[in-house]
Amino acid sequence: MYELLQRLVTGNLDQVTPGNGVYSLLLTPQGKFLFDFFMVSDPANEGAMLIDCAKTRAADLQKRLTMYKLRADAAFDDVSADFQVIAHWGANASLVDEAPCYLDPRDARLGYRCVVPTSEASAVLDKSDGTAASAADYRAFCVSMGVPDGSLDIGADKDFPIESNLDLLNGIDFHKGCFVGQEVASRTHRKGKARKRLVVAALDGDTPEPGSDVLIGEAKVGRIAGSAGGNALALVFTDRVAKAQSVEAQAGDSKLTLSVPPYASFSLEGDSA
């Protein structure tokens, strides 16, 4: 299992240990995005690994990984009914005692994730110090942080992962060795710049549909990738935004204010690293 996944995915399985998860991607051979997911060790099954991915993409991911399996001694079983994922974020976020939790590997400000047996989920929630929240609350929080959901905000077999900031969110280990799509991803990384990046767009007005053009004046600078909770994610050409000399934009009937996510170091003033 280890050897197979290590050759396929962008994350480094050597970093998957009890208490430490890895955020990873599966790309096309052309380096385009297919899936994103977390990999954690299974505390109840030594040598096994749990892959935490969007429920809506789980069957497709299972099928794709099985396609690569060939004669490898590996099996990809759907155990979705046996586990639940709990996210614990905010100022008071902390590890939950006796629960298999780990700091979100994308960015520490996203808090903790716990992959727990379904039968124990209620007990884990009772032990946490946080206020109950919904999946929609977590989605809105992530969008406000500029963190995309691969099943909603990134086009499968269409978008490149670096453009969606997945390199900045520790989704690609460029030092681990081979993975599917490595050549294209590494070449873009070595160039040091990406023309397009994902930014946060604070909304004033109706929520624009995904794919809506983002305009500054008459100039098209990008498109809406997704939205939640009064913010949107916009995939923009950073040089076009810099040329427009403004972060005030429009998408449909909504006014937008563009900003760089807190985890990112690129600029909307000319530096598109």
C-alpha cells in the first residue's frame, strides 16, 4: 500500500504518523487537479491508512486508485459508514482528549481534524470545548480563509493545483520524489510564479454563480470559483489585477473586494509568486 500511494499522490506518506495527517492530491499525468484528501493512520489497523475525502467524490477516488493498483498488494475499501470527521476550529481550538485528532496540515489556523469511529463521534463532541457548528459554518470559515474545497471550487481535470493555492496549503511535497503529474507541477513551481491565484472576494450584493466573470472596470481579471457566508473565492490573473490598480471588482450584480488569503505571500500589486 505504502509503495503504491507514495508513487501516485503529491503528499509524502513518510509524514503520516499517529497524531499527524498529510494533505495530498491526485493529479492527472498532465498535472491537472483531480482529487484532494487527507491521509491519516488507522489506529485500529496497523499498516492501514484512512483517506479523508469529500463524500461526493469518494467513489470516483476509489475507482481511480483501484485503476492504478494493478498487481500491487493493496485494497481500497469504502469505510465511510464506519467513521466521521470532526473539525474543531477557532480561538479555542485544541486537541480533544483521547480522540485521534491532528492539526490541519493545510494551515494551523484551520484548527484540528478528528477521524473517529461513528459510534464514538457523539462522545468526542461532548468532550470538546467548542460551540456546536454545522458543515455550512465550516465551509463559510474556510472560504473566508481562502481555502478551497476541491469538490466544489476546483475543476477536476481542468484547473492546475498551484493556481488554486494548493502548493501554499502544503498539498504538494516537491521533495518526496515521483508522483503522477510531477513534471508539470514541478516545472511550474521552479518558475517561481503563477499567473493565476485564488483570492478571497468579500461580497456586497447577491452571491454570484460559480464561473461568473470577475471584472475590474471593463477588464476581465478572473472568475468566481465558489462562495459561502458572504465571501467568494475568485481565481484571478494577479498581473491583471495589478494593472487595474484596484481590488474593487464586480461579478454579476455583486460588488467584490479582493484580498490575498492570510496564508499566502503573493501580492495583487505586481508580484504573482
